[in-house]
Amino acid sequence: MTDQRIYWDEEVPEPTLVHPAKLPRHADVVVIGAGYTGLSAAFHLAKSGRRVVVLEAGRIGEGCSSRNGGMVGPSFHKLGTSGLIAKYGDEKTLGIMREGILALDYFEAFVKENKLACDYQPVGRFRGARTAADYESTGRECDWLGKNLGLPTEMVPQSDQRAQIGTDFYRGGVIYHRDGGIHPRKLVLELARVAQEAGATVIPECAVSSWNKDATGLNVKCAQGVIHAAEIVVATNAYADKRTQVMSSRMVPIETAAVATEELSADVMAELTPLNRMHGESGRVFMWYRPTPDRKRFIFGGRMGVPGASEASRKAAFRKAMLRVFPQLDSVSFSHFWAGYVAYTTDHSPHIGHHDGVWVAGGYCGSGVTRSLYFGMKLARKILRQPDRDTAFDDLPFEAVPFRRLAPHGALAMTQWYAYQDARELRQRDKV
């Protein structure tokens, strides 16, 4: 994936980090993974006086933290309210869903308090309904969210949706007023900056190969030597491998991709998104899309095309998905294409806690920008034994994935089945 052209890398220089002359021999906490979760945890631990070393196998934010769509919101559970209630009951469902609001509140306050220059734009998100049934079910979900969580939403019938989006493809939709956008690469670099300013040592290009326990703590073997630590935080998420088995055995990496268009005229941008919102849609295999922070291009992302296929093939899949929504972009070309992984778990839920002798947080299932910063903070509080460290996810069992080696193939088969069902529903809709 290193030869792909990631839009978020454009005109964003690599940070200047102050490295020690030699690898520290001792640390209170070693954090593995310099993405949103790891850097958030490192910031809070260092700010509380702990000696923290962050080790990253590649560059800062090499994984999803530099490749995601940069869309923020409450990051609600993938099962939705009805699925959660069926599985956990009313009280637990309310607790899990409320965590999404708390995560967004925390994210907004953290960005403001620490003056993170990440192009945060709280512009809201319009989510289109592909079918009338989707519109009705979305309305019921929003009624629950408003009644139980006070989340401001607004249903938009098809007759009014042109005020939100330049298409007639959807059968109406909903506005999530508290959603917004950020520049993901800028955010992760800003997190590295504040973590270092708080006292954490951040070392890129320094992969961890293993660790073992002795009578006084943990010995972490990495590319530059060995560090003795009291605690380890594993924050590798979808980029976990056999070196961080505690994480990789419990989640399935699913490849997603994104494209950015060439620069568009101001008139075209105003037609596509009159209010400069983030965008998404209903469906099992859905597409998300948004204007870039400078409002010059559109980015489209999702599980379009076959993972690992050629760039030309993936772009063709995105073009087909884009044109069903915006046929007016028929002559527009893509200037960027990139792919990456998101981490899914057996229960479709993120997890946080202490497993196999180390601290872990991850499994965001494609909705991790706000959640990861929040989980990093909560993980630090757990390590420090500080108040307000509990979450509604603490008692959810973080199960290993059965037949882990085969799981990615199973996930691909399910994606293809879901895409078939989505296409069938659209064909049935268009016959009416």
C-alpha cells in the first residue's frame, strides 16, 4: 500500500520529533502503535507524570489514522438500537449508546482545549435512505436517539433533499446535526505533538517484535533494543499481526478504500453539497463521501470493488457507485486512490481493558475517530487508577475470532453477499 497516493498526505509535512540518542532502557508504560488510540493514551499518561515510550512500526499514524474518511460523530454501535436491545436489554443498550455521545463531547473539548489544528468542521452529516423502508426505519431510530439521548436529528423527505445534496437518488434521509469532519492526517500529527510536549517519547520506524514477563515487569523487544516497562498498551487495531497476537487474534481486518476527485469548480461543489456536509447512505455495503476541508474535491470511500484488485478495477467500482448518486460527475476523474484496514470484532463492538497481561483498546468497526481518542483517555485512567475510568464496554467479553486465519475470507464472502442483497433491493425499488 506504500505506493498509493493518499489525499491526506498532500502538503502535510512529516513531523519533527525529538528522539533520544539511545533507546530508553526503562519506561513506566510502553505504547505499541502511534495512531489515535496510542497517542491519546500516551498524552494522558505522560501528563500525569508517567515515563511513556510510544513505538510505531512505520511512520506516525501509518494505519487507519492517516487513511480514514475524517468523519466524526457519536460512533454508535453497528447493531443499532434494536440489535443491541435484543442482545443486551434496554439498560445496557442505553449505556453503550450514551458512550457515543460522551466520546463526541470529549473529542470536541479535547480538540478545543489543546488547540489541535485538524480542520475540525462541525457541519453535520446527511445520510441518504436508499429505499422507503430505510427511511422509515431511520426515522424510528432517530426517535429513540432523541428521546433517550437527546441527539438532535432531522428527517428530510425526498421532496426536500435537494437542499442537502445534489441528487434525486435517495428516498429522503436524515441530518445528524452533531456530526462533522476533520483532516485525519493532521489530527494524528497533532496528537503526536501534544503527546511529546506532555513528555512522551514517540519513536517511529521501530517495530516491536515480542515481549516477555519477568519478576519486575515486562521486557519489550523492538527494532532498536529492549525496554523494560511496568505496563504495555497495545493499540495496533486493524494493523495487529502475530507480534501483537493479543489484538490480532480478537479482530478481523477488513480492507476498505477511498478515492478523491480532481479539483471541481465552486459551482459543482455547491450543487453536490449545498451546506458542505459530510454524507453517507443506508445499506449493508454503503458508501461514505464528503468534501475535502478546502472544499475543492470530493472523497468517496467504502468497500467498493474486490480487495487486492488492481487500482483501475477499484476506481471503476467507485465510479459506478459515485455515478448512481451523482450522474453529473460522469466526466470527472480521480486524482487519488488509497486503501487500508478497519478492525471488526465478533460482537461488532469496540473493546477496552486488560487481556493476556497487557492493556488493549480497539475494534472500532469503521467508526473510530472520536471513539479512539476517548478510549485512549479511558485506558490511561484505568492504568492510573483515576476516577471516571469505567465505560459501558468494560464487561463485554473480548472473544478470540474462531478460525482466525480463515476469517478475512469469510468477511469477503459476506461483503459480496451483502452487496448482492443491496443491489437486489435497488432493482426492486426501481421497478415500482
